[in-house]
Amino acid sequence: MLNLFNIRERKYEVGVLTAIGVKKVKVAAQFAIELLIVTMCGIALGVAGGAVASVPVSNQLRLLAGDPDRQPGGAVRSRRRHGRRSRQQL
């Protein structure tokens, strides 16, 4: 939908390109490539933003749910008790 508005706004540019001899297929390909690049940049920014935002949200949800292995700072407590040997040490 936004691409249609973009094409309408750039009628002058399309007219100049066709006037100097660029084929319509090449002009359409230019718009398609531009749309692909903008889409990929948007996807990359969305994924990066989601990855960054998911960590603190996940930590808060675990605290609210009462996860016993989560401490307020986000650190995970060890389940092993001090003074006891694990099976590997025996």
C-alpha cells in the first residue's frame, strides 16, 4: 500500500527516466529492489528490537510468576547445595 503512494509521488522521476530511454521494466525493477531493501531493513530492525526488549520482559515475567530460581537482579541461583558433592565428584 505504501509503495503505491511512493510511486505516485515519484511520477516525475519515472517520467524523466523513461524520457532518457530507460525501459519501463527497468524502472519497475528499481522500485521492486528499493522496496525489498526497505523491507529487509525494517525486518532487521524489528528482530533486533524484539531481541533486545525480550530479555528484560522475560525476566520481569519470571519474577512475577514466582520462579524460585530467579533472583531480583536476574541472576539464576544454583540448585546445588553447598557442602554436598555431586555424582561426578564421587
